[in-house]
Amino acid sequence: MKVLDEKMRVNIKETVQYKYCLYARKSTEAEDKQALSIESQVKEMLALADREGLNVTEIKREAHSSKEVGQRPVFNQMIEDLHNQKFNCILTWAPDRLSRNAGDLGSIVDMMDRGKLHQIRTYGQRFTNNPNEKFLLMILGSQAKLENDNKAVNVKRGLRTRCEMGWRPGQAPTGYLNERHLDKKCQCRIDPKRGPIIKQMFEHVAYEGWSGRKLYKWLKEIDFKTKNGKHLVLANIYLLLRNNFYYGEFEYPVGSGNWYTGKHTPLIDKDLFDKVQEHLDGKYIPKTESKEFAFTKLIKCGYCNSGITADEKFKKLKDGGVNRHVYYFCSRRSREGCNNPAINETELISELVDLIDTIDLDEIGMNEKIREEIARFNKFRIGVLGHKQEKTNEGVDIKNYAKYLLKEGTIIEKREMLLCLRSTLFMKDKKVSL
């Protein structure tokens, strides 16, 4: 009996031995700037663990916000470790360190319901798998979420008020500098170094008909840089020329349709801005929705072994139509200044078609592809058209089929065909070879 009693006492002792994970998270919320830092949380909670004899087996630190569900990698790993029973308790500074959203809070409570999480200890509270304590935990977590939601509403209201006052929130565009004084929040002033150059850009386009590329080259020549020390790329130049902020109006948020009259000093007047828009609209050619090219990443440069990339060019016709031309050229990743000339896609296809005639049939590796296509075609003839089954596999010209795909196939079919080649393709001086 004494032996049994001793075993029972040991088993009971084992069941109440908890393994704690200390979870410390640095808050990113504005009102929590005075909250304890990660290392301060760790120090305080380790002291509590020492006083109360808690067995801390792991310490996890995280600096991600807990507003969004599933966006904290360390927290997600902690839930996974709870599931795998690496520990069964959590030690943290306060409930809001664990969660400020319903999804992550639900994960914590679910771990308790499944018996994977036995206890949560904070600096002043204890939560166990008890209905009342779980209810209190959910209330505190929901309170933190409510605070976040209210903050978002208050911030949006404050930003809207700033806009109505004529001050655009956020980073000032190139040519302006943000005021740093707290009593001048969202206000900006003209950048004395860059502002005059931005004005000259509008004047060059409106009065001299400069293109975006000419502006780009000019800005490079005068070594114009943003306040972050970077040169403007071509896309930034066009966005800048379309920005209403420079004549005194702004939309906030962008795309919302909410327009405001700014109190900042305009760099240009509305007439100059409108002239620039007329010039840009006259030369604007709509681009395709997505740039997809058939032969990129399949051919290498014959000079420097860099990959061959592509881009599209558009040319307006007198009848109002638009011609699209695709050019392939060296990406110059291995060597800057590679002189390998670009080639039009039509010429590239002709080169590939001519190359097919010089390749051994086994080199193409299209036999299996041909058989699959013929089998699919036969199913269509028999099942849909009602034709009798015939042997059409014999006498198929693989080379002609490959040429047909290059000329008439879809982008996917062209790529699949070239991927069947067992050798690398090279382009040099507008010629293609293996």
C-alpha cells in the first residue's frame, strides 16, 4: 500500500508540473510607446518565475504587431509548439501581448479547450482552463481589439480633418519638404533645392515638348536626386507630371475620389499643369495589361552569357491605330555595356524556324508531345465529329509541327516547344544558334 501511495504521489506531482514558454512582444501601437520593451518584459517575468518557482523552458521574442491575424511568425510557431507539447503554459507580461485580434485569441482559447495549454500567467493574473477564467481572458482580448478598432476610427477622422484643413497627410512629394514641428503636422514647404527643378520639368514638357525620356536624361546630366539620395526613374517622372499636388489640389486617399484644396504653396499654376497633361495625353499609348513574352529566360547572350530579356514598343498610326513591336535584347547582368544588338520578335521567330531545319529530330525531343496532341485530336474527331478512328500517327513531320508552333502557337505552346530542346540557345548579332 505504501508503494502504491508513493507512486500516486509521484504521478500527481508530474501532472501539475508545468513547462512555461515566456512570450515577449514589443508593441507598435502609438499609445503603447511607454509599454515595457521586450528585454524589460523578459527581465520582469523571469524574476516572477524565479519567485514562484515556474519552470521556463523557452523564451520567445517578437516585434510584429498583433492587429492582423496570422501575421506573427513567432506567435504562430508558439501555437505549433503548444500543439506538439514542447511546453504547456505561457508566461507573458499582459493578455494584450498575446493578441489584439479575434483570430489569434481564438487559437489560444482553442489550445486550452483541447488540453494543450494548461495555464497563462501574466504579471498580475492567472488564466486556466476554467470557464470563468477563459471568459475573462476573452473579455480582455476583446477589449484590446476594441481599443485597436477605436484607434483606427480616430486616426481616420483625424486624417480627414487634416485634409479638410488643406494639409495632405503622408510624405510630401519630390519638390517639397515635410515640416517637422508638432504644431505643423502634415504641413509642407517648397524644397529650395529641388522645387525649382520640378517646375522646370513641367515647363520643358509644356513649352518645349520634351518627352519623359528626355527629362530622364536631363535629370541624370544635372545629377538630380530625391531627398532620399536616389535618381528618379522614368515611371516616377510620369507619376510626378500627373500629380495635381503641384498646382494646389490633392486626392486622399488616392483613388477615393475625395479631392481637397491644399494650403501649401503651389509650384506651378493650373494652366501649366493642364498643358502638360494635354502633351502627355497626345503621346500616351495604352500598354497591354500584362507583359508576357514567349522567349524570355530561354535564350542566352552569345557575347556575355547573360539572359535574353524583352520589352514592347508601341507606335501610333495615322489612322489612329497602334502597332505593337516586341524586341529581345541582352539583360547585361553579366557585363554592363554588352553590344549585342536587339532583335524584333518577328525576326527572332524566323531565325528559330531556320534553326529547326538544321536540328536532328532527336534534338527536338517532340515525339512524345506529338503523340499526345494526335491522341487528343483523335478523341475530338471520334467523340465530337463522329469520324471513324484512323491511324494518323504515321508520317507526322515533327519539324513542320515545331515551325507551326513557333509561328501560330500560343505563348505557352512556344515556350513548351523550346523547352523540349536539349541544348542551350544563344543569340549573337541577331543570329540564333545552339
